[in-house]
Amino acid sequence: MSTATPATRLVLATRNAHKVIELRAILAETGPAVELVGADAFPHVPDVKETGVTFADNALLKARALAEATGLPAVADDSGICVDVLGGAPGIFSARWAGRHGDDAANLDLLLAQLADIDDPHRGAHFACAAALALPDGTTRVTEGRLTGTLRHAPTGGGGFGYDPILQPEGDTRTLAELTADEKNAISHRGRAFRALAPLVAELLG
């Protein structure tokens, strides 16, 4: 009589509850049978400083550190908003654009203030995401995703987080914060990056 193989534990390198929920849903759609846990399940593991100069650098830093600390396969992402007229900024500094990491309201307010005099035709921007998988043996994989749109002059919608209330995706009349979770996951930069990573997770974890 055969017994079912227990699911491989896969650690998500984030303590952001919004991201944990979002990434679980994305990976559950296309990934292998894995038990997904957040980094908060390992309180002894310190947060990793994002010292990389690209989204991919930072995603790999976090995934490698968590895989090494826990002995489990780990996935991480780094993402941000890149504004055309700001030369791609805030970019990797998106989460701390206003000076304090994770202050969504302050970051959004500062960005809107910086763009206050910019007319609609020049308010192009995109969300970028790099997703990384790291195994305890040192194996790594990275995929990327992008969502292009334009920036509103004021926040709209109560869903999402970060800069979601001001980015209107191409081809839609709503901001990301006005979409349902399923609608957002289907088109988001993070969804695209992790859907691209999911087959690699399946390949390496079996």
C-alpha cells in the first residue's frame, strides 16, 4: 500500500501579510504540491537588508538567506514602481521612498506631490517584480514580471496595497486597488513573475 508523499515546505521570504496571501494564491494556481509558509514562521531568522541595485539582486539576497537559515527551499520577490518621467524611480527604493520603510501612505503622498505638475500624457509608469527561488544546495532561479499603466492624480479604491491606488493598468479604467484579488493576480507584475517561476519550482522540487 502506497502512502502519499508529504508536501515540500516552501518558505516565502516576507513578513508582509498582504504578500503572503497574494503569493500563496498565485503559486497555488500553478505550482506543485507544496506547503507554503511565511517568514514569520521562523522568528529567529533576521530580516535581510536589501543592498542590491536591482530587483533581481534583492530577491536573490532574501531567498538565499532564508534558504540558508531554514534549510528549506525559499522564494522571495522584490518589486516596485518605476515612473517614466522620474527616470525609473522610485524603483528599488519604492518601499522607502518617503524615508521610512513600509510607510505606504507617506510614499504614495510623496510620489503624487512630485508628479503634481505632470500632465496625463506623461504619467506613464510600470510595476516591476523579480521573483527568486533558492534551494539549500545553492541552486537559484529568477523570473521577472511587469505591469504597465498610467498614474492617477489621486488614490482610488480600497483594495491592494502600496502604490496600487494610483496605477491604472493599460486597457482598464480602474486602478489596481479597484480590482478584485483574482483580477489583480491575473495581470499583476507579481503574478506574472511568480507564474513564470512556478514551473521552475515544480521542476526543482518535483
